[in-house]
Amino acid sequence: MKVTGQKEIINAVLEALDTSVIGIGIKERYNIKKSNDQVNYSLTFQLKVDKEANETDYFWLGWIANQYY
């Protein structure tokens, strides 16, 4: 999965990944890469080997990140 947006939005997602139970769980299952092209910032989530995806995590991560933004 890839999330693209303004720097402030990506920073809110990163904060949610570091400080919420859902975010910490996502970091356990995914490799997360931050990148930017001087206009848009993005996070790319790639499932780690031998881990299972939980699609509801993305819903809750968005909800939590919205609280930071």
C-alpha cells in the first residue's frame, strides 16, 4: 500500500505509527519506506516475510492519524 500527501499528513501518519497500539502493530508486520519528490511525500508499506495482512489496520491508522492532523 502507498499513502501520498502533504508533508503534514505523512508526519501525522508517522506519529500514529510510533505512538498508537495499531501503529506499533503495523510496524511489526510491514516494512515502511518514506520518500518525497519535493512536492508530494509518501509512505510505502510492504508486508514482511511470514506476516499476515490485517486490512482493518489501515482504517484505524487513518482514524488515528486524523487525530494528529
